[in-house]
Amino acid sequence: IDYQTLAGAIATSTHGTGVGFGSYSSLVTGLQLVTASGEVLDCDAQHHPEVFNAARVSLGALGVATRVRLQNREAYRLREKQWIASTEELLEDVGNLTRDNQHWEMLVITHSDYALSVALNETTDPATPPLDPEEEGGNGFVKIIENLDKYGSDFPAARRALLNSLRHIASFDDRVGDSHEIYANVRNVRFNEMEYSVPAEHGPACLREILALIRDKDLRTWFPIEYRYVKADDIPLSMFEGRDSCSISVHQHYSMDHHNFFAAVEPIFWKYAGRPHWGKLHTLNARTLQALYPRWKEFTEVRQALDPSGKFLNAHLSSILGVA
């Protein structure tokens, strides 16, 4: 989606998908930071490098980012290809799918055996006519799944059969357009979300365990699970610091209780050394988080030096950073 502010996206290591691509934060080459004392710091790899490194994923706790310099490229065109396939077959073919496509992800249909697979690749082909926003980014497909849950959740076997049958009727035309149009999707269904990033090699096992839990416990949810890959970086508080990662997002429609569902799933992420997305729901605090980040102390020392009085802290940040 493209609703976020640039500063916020960088502060939380917001990302897309693709084994050759890091988060927004990894593309920052310089930034200007206004600190708690009112000092203006122009930071990059040569000037205030320790602040620059920490500020690329800062959670907003180091100061106000007033200017950002990014590594960009010329505009280009993308082709989006979508298809329904067996989730297990896609997991078994992850190596080829991630190697053969610039960007690949799947939206796993809970309570079924299938997923919507999405591949984006650069092209010089002419643009296709724009889609109705209601159908863009799989929105129409999501609405079909919502209705099946509404009328079939009391009959799990029938629901599974109906969801599996969607592969016979769902078809998607390729979409070609300017990159900024193809990357950004309309998200018009409200939801709560929890996302963790696990080491890339553990992605398939982690997803299989989540799906088995949902199936065996018949957990009430219908929102697809988002499954993506992100390249490693060297930023202290990035979810991708030091390891290529697989990001797995579970969602719950805003009208449904998400607490019990997320509480059931979250320990599976912990089992695989998952790091929670900073901008989404999780239950970890500083004690558990610092064990997941080898360079945790590097960030907290910069934060203490720049903002000793805690001007940029709130209750949430105090909890996850361990500041009294």
C-alpha cells in the first residue's frame, strides 16, 4: 500500500517482497534528524555514522526525520501475474519462484489447500487497461472468501470443499503498468494484523505449522495469510538485520476478535526466532526483543545519548525499548 508517510515506513522497516530486495530502510543513503535538544544532524555513512545506522530504523525514538535521501532508479513498467495453486506445491517450489521472479508472494487461503500466488516482473510491454479498484490486488477474491466464511463456518468440511473449488472458477488477467501503479494496491477491507519475520530457510515450516494449528483447532478466521521474502541488511533494529527473512502476516477482520487468534499463532513465530514487525501487533517487550537483535545495545546507546529525558518516548516505546 502507499498510504504511509516515508518517515514512518522507514522507521518501521516497512517492506515489499523479493529475495533481492531489502526494506525501505536499506535504501536510505542519508537523512536529517532533529533531536530532542533541537540540534539538526545531517547523517550518512560518513557523517554521524552511528546515528545514521540507528536512525534508518528508529521507531521514531531518536528524533524527527525532516529529510531523507534514498537510492532510487528510473521509472519502469511491471507485469503482475496471479494464479491459484496448491499451497504445498508452492512451498515446495519456493526456490524457483523466488529465483525466477523479481517479486513473488502468496496469499494463503485459510481453511483450504490453496493460495493466490502473485509474481511481479519488469517488462517493456504496453500497459493494460486499469482495473476496477474493487478487483485490484485480489480485493474481489477476498470478498468471495469472506462470504464463504459467513455462510459456511459452521460446516468446516463443506467450507473447505467450497474454498478448494475456487481454483476452478477464479481466473486473473495479467496486469501491466507503471511500477508505482502495480506495486500499490487498494486495501478497502479493514483488519487487524500481526506479522513476524523468520529466517528465510524456516519460512515454509513456520507457515505449515500455522496452517495446521488453524485447521486442527478450527480457529475462526478467513483472511488470507500473506507470505513474502526480504533480503538481509545491516541495520541494528531492522527485522532483517543479519539474515535473509521470510515475512508471514496473519490478519483478522476488524469485526472479529483478533486477540485469541493472534495469541494462538504468536508462539509459533517465537519457536522460529521470529522478529515482529514494528508497525503491527505483537506482545513482546524489551526483555524478549533484545535477545532477537544482536545489535540491540548499539541502538539503545544512541537513543540514550540523543534523548536522555525521553522526549520521544511513549508507553509503548518505553515497554519495547526497556526504558523506565
